Amino acid sequence: MAVRSTLRKVAKNTAPQFILLCLCFLIISLAISCRTTADKVDSGAPADSSADAPQLVADASAAGSSNEDNVGGESNSSSGSSNAAGDEAGGGFSINPSSDDAALEGNEPGRGPIATFPSIPIEEENTHLETALSMVPDDVLQFRFSHWNRLKRHNRVPEMTSDFEMLDRKRFMVDVLTNNQVAAVMDKDFFEVQANLWGWDSTDLVWEAEAQFANMIDYLNILRVRPNFDLEELVALLAEREFTPVTYEGITIYTMPLTEEVDWYNISPLSIHNIVIFPDEDILIMSPVIESVQKVIDTMRDQLQSIGDDPLVKRAAFQLVGMAAVELQRGIESCEYYSAGNSDKGRLINAATDQLNNWPVFPYQLMALGHAFSNEAQVDLVLFHYDDFRQAELDFEFRENLLRMGTSPKRNVPYSAQFILQDAELDDALMTFSLVPSPALSDRSGWPQTVIGWVQDQDALFAACVIEDFLGIDEMN
């Protein structure tokens, strides 16, 4: 009993000292831990070993702030920079996908079932435009390109495929179409039935290219589907629907005559009637005309020159690395047909000369448009390439002023209400304009939301040309 009493007295007298000692030990431990973490951050090492694991893009904030969407040929990573340099040098076009693609997992609540859409390394994403250009024959007049991976990331559905609910897919397509975020979209008019008919739609694509030949009738589509898409099922479907396999240069083309007797008449793109499938490369080539598909095969075999071999296109493509949508218009014919307004040419030219005090606007050899997202912000590029530097020099100030102060002839609204010209540059015979949306643009729901939209709507006075037949440009020479 005496021992027990003594122990109680000792405990009572030493308890405060013991508690104080424990608190001191805890404070010292926390200080050491904080210092260790700070040292790791200062040295560039991750504070948590889990940061070394691959990050799965499952929410919009991660996707939107990713530096995968590098703009204008610049990259925040060494791999992107080296790739851009390769673009400029014109080296190594390839359609072989990476074998190291990591799977994306998860999806946003309420946005459809969990789908698997393997990610593509940034270095390879920055070569998709170059790859598409390398496959398109050089005799095309117009070229359009959509980077569906970037579009889906920006619209917060990075994992979306045709396995998602139709309501979610339609919401996504309405967003990209009404906001003019997309340049090429093969199934635009048939989206609701495309997947049921053929097993895929735009949400299954990594990228898509569309090219219009100089006759403005014939065209082709080149698609890259997601890496885990089973193209053998499409081969079986074509056989079931009695497509005829025709061999050309060792490559099988599945062809079907263009008749009204097919089940998909008027509810499917005409280009589906001639299709080449490369299962190992995840590539589809399609056209209403079998000879156009054959041209692509010849181009891939280096038997024909590609549009990507054109020095003007190659230079513009280097500026457009990282874009979500791209459009190219080539030659004086394009300048006259596309930007002067095919059905109302005189009105547009009159508007141009009125605003330019009767100074002519020279025809360019190439117009290139790009649309991108940089940290959730929209950035548009407009490029004009001339054969003659003197004409480019004379035109530069006029086109710059049209972008800053011009008025659209169709809607009679100033372009400054739509976008703000951030930068204008003339380098040799290439002029480059960088634009961002005006704060008022969000209130113009019925108007084009990007430069690509304004040009496609033929309301882009800044892209108009005055052809010799109308105002006698020869007098200026």
C-alpha cells in the first residue's frame, strides 16, 4: 500500500513535465518534416513519391491546364521543342502510333460510362498535323484538320467514345460545332446514326483530316481512330455489306458503287464507299472516288508529292503545332473562290476597296488558320504567305488594319467586337496575326466564335483578295 501511494505521488508531480516533454518532441518532429519537404522542393525533387506515377486525365482542370496544347510551335517540354525543330527541318513523317500509350481511366459523373481511351504522348500529338499533311496529295486546294483529343480535353470529356450515351455525345458535338472549334468533321450531318451504321463516330477519333481537290468536287477523309479500337470489326462489317475488296499496290481498297439502293443512302458520308483500313496504324482513308484513295496510297509510298512537301505549307505547319483545328487554303484560285465570296464576289470586293481607300489587296499563295486552347484561353492564328515579298509588305498594313478596325460585310459589325489582335508580324513573305476573343464575343451566340468560323462563313473581309480582273493590279507593278 505504501509503494502504491508513493507511485501516485510521483506520477502526480511529474505529469506536467512529461506532457511538456511530449509536446516539445512533437514540435521538433514537425519542424524536421517541414524542412525535409522544403529541401526536396528546392532541389526539384517531388515531395511525394506518388507524383512519379502517371497522371490520369479525368477532370477538366487537369486537362485544360496541360501543356499538351502548345501553341505556335513552342513547347514547355524538351521533347516538344525537339519535335518542333524536326517539323521545321521537314524530317520523318510517320503513321506508326506509339506502342507505349498509357490508358486513361475514369470519367466525370453524369457524363457516360467509364471508357478506355489510351493517351498519346505529347511528342506524338505534336506530329499529328505533320502526319496528316504527309498523306495528302499535293493537288488539293483546301485542307482541314481537327485534333479530336485536344477538343475533348478542352470540353471536359477526354475519355469520350461512341460507347457514351448519345445525349452526352450530342452535347459535345453541339459545343464544338456551334463554337466553331472544329475544322474537319466527316459525320457532321449524320452523327446520330454514324456509330450504329459503321461502329465509330467522331468521338472515337484521335485526329481527322479532310482535303478538297482543285475541281472542288472530289474530296477525301483521313482518320486516325483511338489505339484500342478494333478495326477488324469494321472489315467484317464491310464484307457483310458486300463491299468489293480491290487490291492496289498490295493494299486492299473496299469499294461499293454510289447508288441509291444501299441501306445508308442519304444517311452516311459518300466517302465511305471507298475505304482503306490500316489496322496496325489505326488509320482509315476514304473518298467517294476510288482514284483519290489510290492517290493517297501513292503519296504514302513517295510516288507522289504530298501537300506537306510544299515549302509554304511546311513553314505554316511549323507555326501551327499545338492547334486543335487547322485550315489551309492554297493558291490564287482559293483566294478568289473562298475569301472573296463565291456567290457575292462583287459586294465583298467593293466592301474591301471602300475600307482600304481603293488600295488593292494582293492575292496570297496560302492562307492558314489555326485555333487552339492555352490554359483554357482561346488563341487563333491567321497566316498569309505570298510569293512576292514586296506585295506582302504592301499588304501587311492593310490586312492588319482590317483585323483591328474592319467591318464584316455580311453582319455589318466591327471585327474588334469579335476578337482582339494581339500580335502582327511580317517575316519575309509570311505575315502572322495572333488573335484572342473579345470580351463581347460570348454575347454573340449566333456569330462565328473563331477565325475559322468567320472564314468558313465567308464573312472574313480580312482574307479577301482583289483579283486583277476586277481592279487591275498590274498597274501597281
